[in-house]
Amino acid sequence: MSAVLRVRDLTVSFPGRGSAGAVTAVDGVSFDLARGEVLGLVGESGSGKSTVGLAAMGLHDAARTRVSGSVRVGGTEVVGAPESEVRALRGARIAMVFQDALAALSPFHGVGEQLAEAFRIHHAGASRHEARDAAVSMLERVGIPAARARDHPHQFSGGMRQRVMIAMALINAPDVLVADEPTTALDARVQRQVLELLEELRQESGTAVVLVTHDVGVVAGTCDRMLVMRGGRVVEEGPTARLMTAAEHPYTRALIGATPSMDSVPGTRLATVDGVPAAARWDAPARPAGTRTLAEVVDLRVEFPGRRRGVFGRHEPVRAVRGVSLRVAAGETLALVGESGSGKSTTARVLAGLRRPTGGEVRFDGRDISRAAVDARLRREIGREVQLVFQDPYASLNPRRTIEEIVGTPLRVHTALDAGERRERVAGLLRQVGLDPAHLGRYPHEFSGGQRQRVGIARALASRPRLIIADEPVSALDVSVQAQVLNLLMDLREELGLSLLFVSHDLAVVRHLCDRVAVMRAGTIVESGPRDEVFDDPKAPYTRELLAAAM
Amino acid sequence: MTGYVLRRALQAAAVLLAITAAAFGLFYAAPADPALIACGPKCDTGQVEAVRHSMGLDQPLAGQYTDYLRGLVAGRVIGDVDGTPIDCPAPCLGYSYTLHQPVLDAIGDRFPVTLSLAAGALAVILVLGVGTGFAAALRRGTRTDRLLSGFTLIGASVQIYFLGYALQYLLVYSTGLFPVPQYAPFGADPGAWATGLLLPWLVLGFVNAAVFARLARSQMLETMHEGYVRTARGKGMSALRAHLKYTARGAAAPLAQLLGLEAGALFGGAFITETVFGLGGIGKLAVDAVVQNDLPTVVGTVLLAAFFVVLFVALADLVVALLDPRVRLA
């Protein structure tokens, strides 16, 4: 069996600057990829999986990276080869699909032109006309009509853009395709479509695929074989079916158990990578159904000013939320589910008092709070009771403040505690979220993503709120860290009797965590009800579609 | 697109109107008496009053202002110092009593100098500023990078009058490497036009190039790591070509905007450069007019400068929208 990609003892390190030592991103990785095979390269951020892909393409920054070992594409060595030789391989024999197609496609050129360029680079004799024809037929192959070849990437949806990316990578029929998190930024339904397309094209062309991903679920559905990486090394390797059911290495098992699936028991603790087995609370306690309404919106409408038409034209408003009614009972966890652009985050922001609704009622504890976004005093009073946890733990913490300042700010605003008492409380909060109080004086960049999200949760808890609104709080986190944060949220909810509005697109996570579910689409709620009812017996066709994609 | 141009034109008209009003108001707050100056030191009170009347300075301020605006749109007849009527067709910027000619003519006489100077200086800025910035970014961290960045920094830290006089002395008078700076109309002799302005172009361009070099360098460094540049290389394109086609385009928008502002400023006149090299352009005309209390010329040159700034800023926005299809003109 001849390997189309042969990696031997690949080591990639970034020599540090000055006192900082060298960082070894990939450490002695070896594998073979057979013609037509799909290999899953699985790992969390920092595992070196993407670096392997880039090194195979020879696309690392040569000035700042040291690469040793061997990568052979077909029979040609990539490591240490002159740039011109590697360039002849790139895009022709080995091609890459990047995670974020919006960033990876040129915003300045039409998609057809970008495909044609990829064609012409490796077909020196081809005329512009031939290149354009090749581009258009490849676009049509991935389901993009020829009429749209002149459109720019920003005019396409996320799924369509990823199709363009795939078409561009395959236009020269390469032997190897490196797909780096090709569906991570996509909604579940679209993710499924893109993966199916990739599989179809693979069967047609016989291109072997290296699928780089953190998502064990994606690997399970698509790959013949998988390679689990951690800290730059290969932890375990084998056929996907065997690893999914009977992995030998505890890390692999933890990685697989850390993602809530559509079959796991809701409310149970999730396995985490750092050796905590799925144990503790075996049977989820039946959570008492809340009856007293804590927060609600009635017939909520939110419009954004849109594009202006004509010289003195009016701004055509974009209707983000169109008549949404929902309520969160005391002690209850309500999930707001929907794909990107469905209006779920906007609804959450209104409930948090951060955005003024165009119409409808917003009440917290019976009190009208629709003016909170424009009334500083009301906003402050609401801020004590309603707190937020954000998606991106990197962007939502001020990098120039210490953890003590960050977590203590709500205390300064909402309580009369003096500095010493505040410090005491902050230390207690850190303990509560599982962080060491000795780290009070540290800055956010000294923490990992999961720890930062804990800091964000500690900040949200500081003013002892009754409602926490969490907008995709685990979407940006690695699976093992995601498990830790979900476990923490479940513990805190139990301990403090918190109400939780959980905004998410991830149905498995929602099913695991929430009591009731509201499904949003295009600014309206298409279905809402108790968790089991929505998941076991969905009424709206859209809910069924979402569930089918998540399975 | 049409909507954009119309909106921008209306905006520009409003800005220019506000500027004429401000120039008028400020000028009248000044203590000097234009009539006295126009009449000369030997005039008696009666003669000054007569001059004041024929200049229209005895009218209320609002009346003078509306007269001025009407002249701008429809033209008007102005009285000279001795009362003889002078026809001033639209766009009438008034009549200069110190230069004894309509302001528009005074500007028209000097504008080719300013136009030539500004266009050449902009070319130098583009090549020297943006060019070295791009080159430094492509060779970041190397000696070339430090050398180029340091070189442009000299320009930013040196004053035009010092550099201008020093180079003029060194290159023209003691070595004769450059011809004596002077303005020769382009139409008559393009060769003489270019050689005569070469030194002023280099000096004015060099002094203004550093900002562009620094911005170009930092923009390039930022854009270099964009995903689409990596994608281009992933297609098998060479790094240099990918940077020229994609990185440069991604880096261009802020440069175009800054260049628009710079062009607007340069077309409004470059007083110091004109003075150093003895070129009679709009800058010199404007400063002379201020010194001599020549109100119509002051307002005229201020208006012209503002017009160019507004024009080039709008053009820069248009260029940015053409460079990047995601940008919507608003």
C-alpha cells in the first residue's frame, strides 16, 4: 500500500525570544495516509494538530519555526526542501481547507476568480477562459450556481463559503486534502451538509483527507482512522470504531466522554480530562419545576437600523426579534436555542437590560425593565439581580485588570463593602468556582481558557444575582474544559438556587443542562416546552431538522 | 453610487458654507481696517470713507456675506477703490484691493504652481513613504527594515525650511547638481517643469513621507497574517506575489484615507516650501493676504483649501470602497 502522505518523526518548535524558552508544538509525530483514506487528527487547542497540517503544506513561518523529521507528499520531501519545490506541491498535490472561510477567502475578489487563480497557478498554459470554465464547473459541483461566481465571499452564507473553500482546494484534484476544523464555525445542520459533500467528493476523486478537529463527534461520523494528539505528541492511534468504544488511553476516553451526547443522562457530571471520572452525581436529582416567574418578555420586538435607500431615504429596519414571549421561572434553567442570526442573543441582551426593545414588555420580578438600557439607575438596580456570562473568555475580561479587580468590580458598584471585605468576598468567589484564591493578583492572560471562563462566572456571581444569562458560555472552549464549566454551572445552580437563561446552538449541551427549551428561528419562537417533550417529541418541523442534524 | 455622490456634494456644500461664514466672522473680529489699508497711508478721513463705501464695507456684515454668496453662485459687479465698476462673473470670489485683480484670477495665476508642486510631492510620498513602508514590512526585523524606517524618520524630524535651504545650498549653489528651483509651465516645456521642481518635490515629499512609511509598514505587518494571504500561499503562490496581490490590497484602505487628507492639504498650498524655493503658489498668496488684511483673497484661499480637503476625502472614501467590496458607501 503506497502512502500519499508519509509523516515521520515530525517535530515543530518555535524558538523563543530572549529569555523565553523554545516551545515544541509537535513532538515526534509519525503517521501514514493511504490513498482515499480519511484520517481524523483529534486534539484540543495547543495539541499541535493544526501545526501538523501547516507543516505538511510547508506553510509555517520559516523565520520563526524549526521543523525536523520528514513529510513526504507522494514521493516528494517537504521538510527542508527549497520553497520552489514545495510550491509546486501546494495547491496541486496537497491542498488545505481552513476553519474560517470568511477569513480565508479574499474579501476583494469574486469567488470564481479565486478558484480560477488556484487553477492557473498550476496550469501554466491555461488561458483565462479555460481557468474560468474550470472554476465555474467546480463551483457547480459543490452546489454553487454559475451565476454566483462573480459574487464576493461576504455575499454567501457560512456553509456556502465553506463549499467555495472546498471547491478551491479540490480544483487541481490533489492527492491529499488537509481540512483544518472545516465545520467548526458552522451550525449543526450546515455542518452535516458540508461533511456529506466532503465525503461525496472524496469518493469521486479518491483524494485522501486529513481531518483536523477537536470534535470527536465529527471524527466518529467521517473518519476511518483517528489519531489523538495531546501536547504535541500522539497519544493513541487506531480505527475510529475501536477508539470510540474501547480506547486504551485514559485521555482518549476522557475526550470522548467529555462531550455530552444526545444519549447521555441529563444533569450528570461529565468526564474531564484531568482524571476526574464520570462519577459523583450518578442519578440526576429531579429538579423541582419552578412556578413563580422571575423574568419574562411578552411580544418582544427588536429592530436594528438597516441600510439607507436613496439620497434622503429612510433606514430600512432589520427586524431581529419579531414578537417573542418567554418566561424564566425562579430556580429554572431555560435554554434558548437557535442557529446564528435567529435573534437569541438579542433577546438575551434585552432581558439583561443591555438593549432597549422596539416594542413589547420586559419584566424582572414583576417590574418593568424595558428602559434599563437607557436609564442608568434602573440598569444599575437590574445589574445586581441579573448578570451575564459571555462566550469569549478572552475578549470579555479586561487584560489590564487583575482578577481581584475584575471580580471585585460588581462588588464596588453594588455593595458598600470596603476594600478588605471585597478582597475576602472575591477570594471566596474564586474558591467557589474552583480557582486558587492565591491568584487574586494575576492577570487574565496568565490563565487558560477554561480558567478564564471560571473568572467570568465568578464575576457574574459576585453581586449574588438571581438570574444569570449565559450566552454560549462553552462554545469557545475545548471539550474537556467545556465539561468542567458545565459541571461548575450545574453545581452552582444547585448550591445557590440560581435561575439560568442558557443561550446556545449546541443541542447536546442544552439537553444535558436545561429544564425547558425554547427554539428560535428568524426572530420568532417556533417551539417551547419541557426538555424531554421538545427532545423526544418535537412538534415544529424546524426542531426536528435541528435534532436530526445533531444526532 | 449616485446617491453617495449627491449626499457627499450636499455635505461638502454645507462644510464650505460654514467655512466662508467662519472666515468672514473671524476676519471682522480683527482690529485692522481694510479700507484704510486699501486707500493707503496718505488718505484723509473723507477719502477713507469713500473707499469704504465703494468696497461695500459700510454695509452690515450679514449683507456683505449674502452679497458674497450671491457672487459665488451668480456673479456680481464690484466697485474698485475709486468706484469704477468691475464685472466679476460666477464663481465670483470677490476682488482683491491689494492685488487689484479678481481673487479668482489671483488664484488662477498661482494655481498651476501649487498643482504641480502638490502632484509631484504626492508621487514622492507614494513611492518613498508607501514604498519603503511596504519594503520594510516584507523584510521585517532585518537591517533593511531598520535602515528604511530610520531613513523616513529623519524626514519627519527635520523641518522643511532647514532641509530645503540646506539642500538648496548643497545641491544647487555649491555643487550645481540640481538646477535652480523655479516654476516653468508644464505646457511650454515639460522638461524644464520637471527639473525646476525636482528639489521642491523631493523635500516636500520626504518630509511628509514618514507617516506614510510607518502606517504602510504596520498595516502590512497586520495584514500579512490574514487568512486570505495564507490561502493564496496554500494555492502555491509565492510569498512575494501573495503579499503584493493580497497583503498590499488589505493594507491599502487606511493609506488611501490618509493620502486623501494629505492631498487636500497640499492642494491648499504649501507656504513654507513655496517660500524656501521662491515659488509663488497658493500658500504664499494666502499668507500674504492675511498679512495685508486682504479679506476677499483670504476667504477665497481658505475656501479653496477647504474645497480640496473635502474633495479628496470624498475621493479617498470612494477609492476605499472600490478596493474593498465589503465597504458600503454611506
